[in-house]
Amino acid sequence: MFRRQVKYRTNWLIEIVCLIQTKGNPKWIQSRPIWERSPWVENQIGHPILINQEGPRLITSHLPFHLFPKSFFSSKAKMIYVIRNPRDVLVSGYFFFHKTNLVKNPESLINYFEWFLKGNVIYGSWFEHTRAWLSMRERDNFLLLSYEDMKQDTRGTIEKICDFLGKKLDKDELDLVLKYSSFQVMKENKMSNFSLVSEDVVTHGLHLMRKGTTGDWKNHFTVAQAEAFDKVFQEKMIGFPPELFQWQ
């Protein structure tokens, strides 16, 4: 299971796992849309695919903990949960949803900032979503990753995922996974960049892979917004070890 926000980092993780499955062979990721390789359990396209698929299956979801299928929690299914600096999540979400017809258009970052802090965004409050899923972090079948660590040490993250999934890849195979899951290669792969999405879903072009960077929030938040966000974050995430949130 993967999450959170329907953009690059979720799809980056899917791409990495798909390539681990094929030991770096890009044929699968270049011939089948990413939403068919790892369907979304909560949508009308993904659910029927999953129901009719034979295992082992890859499943994607952004569902909050309390809405996720309860059968998973008593199964041996392995879950990978990716967290990212919520400030960057906010900015990324604004630029994504500002360009699509998937949800109400926020029109401005000021509006989306207020919606985000109140939890009035798709899939609800980032803080509640994260708090609930982090309760699983000590389980053997749950792997917690941070987007920032993935960017800083991609090879090390891939090796960690391989260990978690019980997959053995040699150096050349790891190199292939790194190569074909890179931002630039994914951006040019029509099976991964969502360029196949129909025009009625998109308003001004779907920026699925806008930057793929970390810390972009600093280019968009005002000082007052940064301070307001910090205040809410401290209130909402109290009780969690600070080392879980090593963001800049």
C-alpha cells in the first residue's frame, strides 16, 4: 500500500516496487499504465481490477486508517507508508488540484493553505491521517519511509524496500531500478506520467511531476504562514518522536 497525494512520490514508490518485481527490467513499466500495475483500491477503476486480479498484487491507496479495509490488518500483506514534509505536501497539493477537475479548485494558495490546516482537503486532515497510520510503525509488515530520505539516499531506500519485500537484487539490477525510476525517465514514460489521462479530467494540463524536489514550500509560504503552520503542527503531532519529522 502506498500513499499520500496523487502525485510524484506515490507514483515514484510504485515505479520502484514494480521495477524491483522485475529486477530492473523496464518492459512492464513501459507497456502498462501505472494505475493498472498498482490499482487504487478506493476508486471505480482500480477496485474492479483488484477484485479480478490474481495475487500477489500491488495495491495503492490514500485512504485514512479508519476507512481502510479491515481485512488487511489481520493479513500478511506488506504495507509501505510514505510521509513527506506536510508543508511541501500542501504546496504540491495546491499546484496539482489547481490544474484538475478532480476536486473543487482552490483558486489560490491562500485558500488551499486554510483548507489544508482545517483538514478540508481530499482524504481529510494530513495530521489525523499520519497520526493514525503511524500507530502501525512497529509492526513487521509495515515499512515507514520518508520522501526526504528517498531523495537523499535513493539506492539505500531501494535496498531497504528490497529487504522488506524479501527480494534479492544484484548491483546491476539495482542500477536498473535506479535508472528507470528516476524523475526524468518517469517524466518521459507515458505509462507513468499520466499523459494518458483524458482531457475531461484536466483543466490546464496535469502537472503530475512538477518538480520532485524537497523544501519547495519555502518559495511559497509567507513568514506568517510558516509560523501558523508550525503552531498547528506542534499541536497536532504532539507525542511523536521528533526524529520522525526531520525536515528542513
